[in-house]
Amino acid sequence: MTPANYKITRELLETKAKSDAILLHSLPRMDEVPPDVDITRWSRYWQEAFNGVVMRMALLALVLAQWNRMRIVWRLNYANLFTWT
């Protein structure tokens, strides 16, 4: 259980948060951010999670493409070791 003074409630946001404040969360959440906060103008954690997925996909694509290039070069160099001319 999250202590009450660490919870971000809708009422807390409506009374204390600035109008341009942004609420981020690393997800998954437990009870520190109730589901009714999801539809407020402050919540951005779902966008944050989506952007994190896209970023990880891009990084994996870059790493795998580089690995594939290295593998091809290694195969070409390895094949040349056994070519007798």
C-alpha cells in the first residue's frame, strides 16, 4: 500500500497542480495513481510508455542492422581465409 501522502489523486491535481503541469509515471502502477487520473489533462504516462516502446524498437532495429552488417563482413573475410589462389 502506498502511503496517502505519496498518492496523486484527481482532487490533489485539481487543487494544487498548475494548469500546464505534466504527470509522468514509469508504469506499471499500483495504487499511487488511481485510474480516474488517466483522463485528466495532466496525465502523460500513457504517451510516455508508447514513446518508450517506439524508442526501444528503433534502438533494436539499429543494433540488429549493425550486427547483420558485421556478420556479413565477417563471413566475407572468413571465406577469404580459405580461398587458395
